[in-house]
Amino acid sequence: MSTSRRAVIASAAAAGLTAATVGGAHAHGHGGSGGGGRGPRRETFGRLDDGTEVHRWSLERGGTRLKVLSYGGVVQSLEIPDRHGRYANVSLGFADLGSYVSDSPYFGALIGRYGNRIARGRFTLDGTEYQLPVNDGPNSLHGGDQGFDKRVWDVTPSGPAALTLTYTSPDGEMGYPGTLSVTVTYTLTDDGDFRIDYEATTDAPTVVNLTNHTYFNLSGEGSGSIENHELTVAASRYTPVDDTLIPTGELASVAGTPFDFRRPKAVGADLRAGAEQILIAQGFDHNLVLDKGITRRPEHAITLYDPASGRQMDIATTEPGVQFYSGNFQDGTLTGTSGRTYRQSDALCLETQHFPDSPNQPEFPSTVLRPGETYRSTTVHSFSAR
Ligand code: BGC
């Protein structure tokens, strides 16, 4: 934990701010002990049309507070302190289940089987062509129209501030071959880091690319634009896209382009650059190629800092890429958790992942998973304030 992080937690405690009320009227303690002496707590969040009950789980540790839904594994709320110890929910979301079911642009959700786009929803594996549902122009996005973000996951507490989410995706679901058994673990560490571990196995060759689609605004959801947030990404290259946001296959240098975040740069600095790639996506919606490449252990690659609140998020990952999306398609039609509407650039996503359309791009790191292998991916979000 950084010195500033400790100072913030200490001052929050002095202000009585760590005495969070987690869970609601229907909260029940479930498993877990140690840390603050409270394990993950569960409450009813809503019911789907078919009667399935959806739960919201609340975790708190090391000064971080997290709320997770069994629906879509959604991060519904993520609260961290600012430089004065004041907490804010830094993730966009909704207050009710119905909005997640009908309106959500993947707020906080687990994405699978394939994060981001597959061109024309088509790929060939071992000589067989597979057709996926097309749900984004001519392409398949985020696992299709009923992806992992729309599934109810089995959630069990797996530590003082940890949840294990499991989902078994049947062979052929959303067009993908193989029965895919997925386990995702959400952990808050002693230091208040939010760690996500993904694992998957299959009974037939398939493709997998899992991620989490949290929209961050470090000043707090509903507080306005993230254009003043400073972003640093250790990525010397990015994957330019065609006019349907499919990578052209080129790994282009970021030097001299709006995609150069190798030194801290305000997100808004080049958002109106008039560059062709920015015009295509109406902002940033591109995969940055992390210089670290694929690593066995999560390595630091990304820093997001908000000068207004002093909140900082550092991201370490095992993944070779990150989809940087500047909330371009938010248009003021959705009302968020605290009742305020979300407009363009009111949040940004940093989706750690393999590159989009890898099943059709032989030069990209492979996303093929075969029986007997285990897909593993880890991303850690660390929080501090200065
Ligand atoms: C995609 C965007 C999309 C957003 C929400 C991002 O990962 O790259 O194009 O609009 O998710 O669906």
C-alpha cells in the first residue's frame, strides 16, 4: 500500500467514513471472516421475468467497497476514497435490475465468450466455420446478444472479501463450440486492490477472451466528463480499425498519434484531434498493444489519475492488450445509479484482453482454447489518492 493510500484510509477512519453500511434491509452475512470481521453480504437485488432471483453481494476491505450482482457478474458499485478520504462510487451503473436487463451498454459486466468484436461474427477453427450472432453492425460484439453479461452466475463467498462466480456455457451457445466452464474470482485484497481472476476449460476446441466492462469515472459516476483524467498506458503500438471497428491487422506505432499515452496525458487532449481513427470510433475505442506482452503474473501497464479528486487507479494484468473506450456512445438517454444521466465521455473503460478479432487474425496472439488446457487471466486494479 502506498503511503498516501494509508493516509487516506486513516483520515477516512478518523472522519468515521469507513463504517460503511453494506447490504440493505435484506442483507445476510455469508461465510468469510477476518479482515474487518465481516464476510461478503448478500441481499436480493431483483427478479428476472422468469422469476429467477438476482442477488447483490457487498464486500469491503482495505478501504475499498464493492457491490457485485449475480446477473452478469456486474460490478454495480465500486467505492474508493479521494485525497480527503471522501468516498465516491467510481463505476457507472443502474439502481435497478430491469435497466441492466434492457438498457445496459455492458455497465460493469463480465464479457464472454469473446471480449470485443469478431468480424462478421464468423471464424474458422480446425477447418470448421462457425457463425455467431451478429449484434453490432455486421459484427459480433462481446459474445453476442445473450453473452455472459446476460447470464445469472452462481456466486459463492470464497474468502473474507472474495466471491467466486461460475457459469457453464453449453456447447453451441451463441454459436461457440465446446462446453465452456468458467470461474471468475473477484477479490478485495488487504490493500484494497480489486483483483479479478478468470479461468476456463472446454470439452472441444473453442475461442475465449474474457474481460470486465466497468466504466470508470474517478470523480464519481454521474459527476460529469472524464476528459481531464490523465491516462498513462505502456503501449507503443495499437491496432487501427476499419470503419466497422475491426482491426486491420496492422500493429501501428502510437508515436505522433492521439493513441500515444506513454506519458500521462489528459483523455480529452486529443479527443477532438480530427484524426481518421478517432473519427471512425467517435473517440477512443481501440485496442492498445501493451509493451509487456502476455505475462504469467499481472504486470503494471496502466495508470488513470483524476486531478480533481486525487483518486488514482493502477492496473496490472497478464493480458497483452487493453480496449480503451472513451464512452463515445453514451448519449444522455440512460439514468445512472444516483439518478443522473450519462453523456458522451462521462466514463471510460479499460478492458484488459487479447486483441479484437484474433480468431481471424493469425498474427495476433491466439485466443484458441483446447480440451486439457486452462485459460487463465488476471487483472488487478489498485487504488490510491494524492
Ligand atoms: C466496444 C465499444 C462498445 C462498448 C459498449 C466496447 O468494448 O469497443 O465499441 O460501444 O464496448 O458496448
